[in-house]
Amino acid sequence: MNAGRVVVLVFVVLVSGTAGALAGVSNGTFSIVAYDSETQELGVAVQSRAFSVGAAVPWAEAGVGAIATQASTNESFGPNGLALLRAGYSAKQTLDTILAGDAGGENRQVGIVDALGRAAAFTGSKCITWAGDTSGTGFSVQGNILAGPEVVSGMVRAFSESEGELAERLIAALHAAQAAGGDRRGQQSAALLVVRPSDHYPEYRTRYIELRVEDHPDPINELERVFRLHQASDLLRAHLRYAEHFDTTDNVEAAALELKRVGETLVSTLERDDVDAGSLNALAWFCATADMYLEESLEAALRAVKLEPENTAILDTLAEVLFRLGRAKEAIEVIDRAIAIDSDDEYLKGQRKRFEAD
């Protein structure tokens, strides 16, 4: 792990338990809550043998904190805990406060990390074995209804040794948990929530990344699949937005990191054989219009056209990349192919005039 970055982890593994309306339900869950001081992102990733785990377990707000509330889930711990964190309570103070007012506390398991990276966790005495928690410098690990303690140690190792996006590292932890035996009850749903501060895009404060797999026989792999789609479009655009913002504030290192993330996404996508035309097209378009990674963008655009040769939007992207590479004649040839498919498209005609004027 990069020694210059402090990352706080809280791994929480819980079970829908025996209280209230959930009496008799015993679906195991494992999750990770984490804070990254380099980007100030907070995130939660979770998998469960329960339908739509993302609707109940993960809660997060940028500059505030992140919470996983599981076992005999008390969903009020999410909004109430965030309110306390927002008011200045630490993770530990928040945990103690929400548990103090809860009669079913021994059936609960909760993990919290605040915006300063302080973590706290609780495992109730009625959580089902394998159950327990271990804390160390900068992290806390808990588990319930796991194949064994190796599930937690695998999550710690995978997250600690991985690099790149916080979201990718969270997903890596889920994969490691499952590889080590995971939840003894099986799999059904998974979710990923990451939040990040932004003055210009306040929506990122509550859902910078929000993805859910509600009901699937292989939810972690499905979660990663939809994350890759998101990464190639909306997340790439977010990195470019942050890079532009950091440039205007002369934060050179932060801007460079955002652009590095763009390059990493493009390169890693091109290394995959299973990538779809839409993802290739989005990557090529966003990078080309930002005048960066043009040769890699050309490779992506050519692969997209090969997959969908009659798609005028994809042909337009290829033409745009060629134009920005100084190959206007080839760009015109490609845009003419698109116009031949849709001769009424005024945008495509405008593109041709633009390329001709070069």
C-alpha cells in the first residue's frame, strides 16, 4: 500500500437476524466500509444471501462518513448515524449513541468510518458464528456466518495490496471474501456505494458511484461487470471534471492523479477481450475530446467500429479521434460512411464541415 496514503477499513459481515419483522431470517452478509484520504472518498461494498442488500446496508455521505448496518438490520442506524457524524461526532461516539437507544443491539452488527478516517465497529453477542472482530492500526474487521476467519483476512489482504480506484479495491475485497468461502449461506445480491466531495457536482456527495445487483446467482462478478460499464462512461467523465477543477485551482498533483485514472481505465479496458462497443466508444470519445491518450483512443474506436460497423455514433467517434490526430482526410471518409447510413443527421453533416475546414 502507498505509504503516503492513509486508508481506513471497516469490514463488517452480518446476518439478517431474529428480531422484529425479520424474525427467523438468517441470511449472511459481508461488507467493507473504507475511507481514502488521498481522494477523500468514502465507500461501502457488500454481498449477501438476501434480496437487494444495497437498499438496507450501505450509507455514506462525503465529508461525513460511511456506515454499514447489518445482522438484524436496523436501517435507522444509517440516516441517524450520518446525522451524528455530520454534527461532529466521531465514529466511536456515533456508534455508542445509536446503540444506546436500541433494545435489539445484541442482534446488530455495525461498522462506521468518519471523514477523518476514524473507525469503530460492533458485533452483538447474538450474532451467529463464525463471529468476531479484530482491530489494528487504521482498520477494524468483523465477521458473522462466515466460512471462517480466513474470509476476513482475505479481504484485508486484497484491499491492502490492491491499487487504483477505491471502488476497484472494494470489489477486490468482495472477491477475496468469496474465494475464501464467504457467507456460508451463499450469494444473492451485492452493492457498491462510493461518495466524494465536490462543490461543482454536489450529487457526488451522496452517490459518486452507486451500483446494485438485486438478485443474481453470481452477484459479485455481476457487480464488477456493471462497474466496468460505469467506469468507462460516467466515472471517466467524473475524473475529467475533477482534473479540470484541480487545474483551475493549481492543484497539480490532484489533477495528475485524475488524468492517471483516465489512462488506467483506458489501458485496462483495452486489455480485455470481452469489452462491449459502448464502453470502447465512450472511452474513445471522452479521451479524444479531452485531447489525451489519442493513440489508445484510436484503438478503442477501431475496436468499437468493428463490433458495430453501422452505428453512426461510433463512426462519429472514430472520425473525431482521427481528426484530433491530424488525419482530417481519413476523418472525412469515416464521417461520410456515417452520413451514408443516416443522410438526415444534421450533426454528422456539421462534423464533416468542421473536418473540411481544417
